Amino acid sequence: MDRSKIEWTDATWNPVTGCTKVSQGCKNCYAERQWPRLSTGRPFTEVRCHADRLDIPLHWRVRKPRRVFVNSMSDLFHEDVLDDFIAAVFHRMALAPWHVYQILTKRPQRMLNFMHTFSSPPQHVWLGVSVEDQATADKRIPLLLQTPAAVRFISAEPLLGPVDLGRYMSRAQYNEWAYAGGPDECPHGYAAGIPCPLCPHLNWIICGGESGPRARPMHPDWARSLRDQCHAAAVPFFFKQWGEYAPACAQYPGTDAEHDETESHSCYGDICISNDAYIWEDGVQPSVNGRPWLMDRVGKKKAGRLLDGVMHDEYPERGIE
């Protein structure tokens, strides 16, 4: 089995490789960064479909079902992937229903169009969109919520700004937002402004900071906000990673007397940080006790996965709707 180091999945399956950038979240693409050691000199922008890989999940044992991330090295709904090949991928997933398949895209319109060919969504296939800020969330999530799916989720990684998902995580709130001032009623017959218990909503939120040599820091309050929104709406929350940067106060508590300044570290008040740390200036981002947040570049492994000292590894049920 192609076991994965990605924290929220067990295995990866890549019948498609290669992709092209569509937004700022793609700027430092991890798949593109890994591509030179995996390819034979082809550019990452060359999207290829691999028919010889289609049957791989069928050989993974029934007695050990896995969560399978489909196309970690591409986007299944990329414009260069033919509908017939997407259908072939879904056919193989239907033949190995003991696994849960997790599909992420930044092209939700194509996914929406394709999924409407199903009379009912496969219960073992989870569909999600990647978002990095409020603008991409507001563009992609409404299309996801119109898409037939047993589980709908988002991956807010790399998280590059604050995101309010409240109206997308509650069926009642989403119905009031989506239909008020729009159609006279929701698809289930509820009048505009009246909460519908059946209207779609998000079932799972993944959050993470960026890793890699050109990583951008994630403000702690952005992650905390998503955590709190999820808990308020009873939606499972998965904190994947801080990325390259971690809150300095969590990594280097101490005083100037305990930490001598060196070429690689400096002391800022009572916190010792590396010289390539990132400072959220007062007035730009919230500060703590009147002091700007300091994000120290410590590397992905050292930064870890604890948010305020807690590991968040929550998952939705296998199939919800």
C-alpha cells in the first residue's frame, strides 16, 4: 500500500499526476516541490492520466480498510482530465467500497457538473475543496454544497487569512443565507428564511499552516477561530500542522538571562526567537498582552500539531447523508 505521511489520511492513490496553479494557495505547492524526485524530467504542469494505476485500491485488503486520498499529486477535476477517466476512477472506487476515498479539488464547478451524473452519491466517497482565505472559501464552498456527496469537507491549508465558515457549517444558517433574497424556497420546499433540516452543510474541517522553504506563517487566531467555529457547530475539526512557523511564546518560553543572543537567535522581551521569525505587527493582527504575535521558524517537525496544547484529530462518520 502507498502509505501516506499526510496526517488526515492513510494512503494516497495517484491515477493522475501534474497540475497547474489557480490561486495563492498553490504558490508553494508541496506536490510540485516533490515532483523532481518522482518524475523522469517531465514538467509538473504536464497533466497525465495513468490507466495502469486504476486498479491499485482493488488490491488493498478488505480486512484493512483505509482512508485513501485520491490524487495527492494532482487534481482529479483538472480541465486536462477527461470525463471518461474521472468516471473510470469512480468505477474503481465502486469496486472497492471497503475504503473511504477523500477527493480534494480547487475546481468545484467541474466536480459539481460531474457528480450530478450520479443518481445518489457514493457513501464511501468524501468530496472536499481547498481554501486558503475568505475569498476562496466564498467562491468554492457554495459550489461544494450544491454537489451531491455523503461527506463534504474543506482543507484550509495553507491557511493564509481568517475564514468565517459559520454559515456553511449549519444547515439552518446556510439555508437562511443561501435562499433569503434568492429563490422563494429551498430544494426541499422550505420558504426563504426558514431553516431547512435537510439543506447541505460542511461535515469536516481540516486546518493547517504552510511548510517548505518559502512557507508563509499562519496566525494562531486564524486556526483558533476555525476550531471554535467547528465546536460551536458540532463539526469535526482536524488540526494538521503549524507548518514551518510556530507561536514563539509556545516554543521558547524564558527570559533574556536564560537565552543568550546568538547569530541564529535573538531575544524579544521575554521570548527567544530565531532571526528569521515573523512578527505580526500591532494594529495589523491581534496582539497578546499588548505585544505582537511572534511566529518562530522552527520547522514542521518541531512546530508540531498541538493547538493550544491539544491534538485535534476528529473525523466525520463514514457516510453522513
